[in-house]
Amino acid sequence: MASLGLSNAKYKSLSFPFSFGEVYSTANLFTCALKHAKNVTQIGGISGGGGGMPMTHYLPNGWAVTMSGQRMTLDVNKVHIERGIEPDIYVTITDEDKNNNIDSILEKAVEVLSM
């Protein structure tokens, strides 16, 4: 795996990337890269997967299927990132939260920062 240079990063403060089922492709790859940084805590749900190289295939019935054109894994335990990246802190946004315009993931990040 190529080094992303995160160990030499100049930004040393705590970081909280948010993820949920609609974090795909390159955003999923970015989330994967951040998993190696010590000062990062991923909050939310499992990301949507993918690795930034979508390929479309056409089936004989005319349907189009789009999938990642590469297989990627995390260094840790060889977890396949196509299925998404699991967060460090799970947070679910409920229908009630949506109806009340409450961002449960952001609220949790603020709570963790306040500790």
C-alpha cells in the first residue's frame, strides 16, 4: 500500500470525519486513509463503500451495473473497504431527528469534544 504521508501531517488537532451510507467512492477512500491517523475519530455509520474508480458494465437485458474497478483493503486486518468503513463511534440519525432538523452525528462530535 502506498504511503499517504499522514504520519508527517502538520495538522495535529483532533479530527472527526463524519460518515454514513451515502459516503461513496473517493470520499470512502479518504475515510479509509484517515483510519491510520492517531488523532482522528470517525463518527456516524458505515460508509457506502467504493474506491474512486467506478466502472460501468452493461448486462444483456440493458441494465447498467456500476462497481468499483479496484479492490482495496485497510492495512489493519485486511478489511475490504468496498463494503464501507466502520466508524469508531456509531451514531444513527433517526426519522425524528430528520423531522426536527437535528444532525445527530454533529451533536455527537460536539459531545465528544466537550469531554
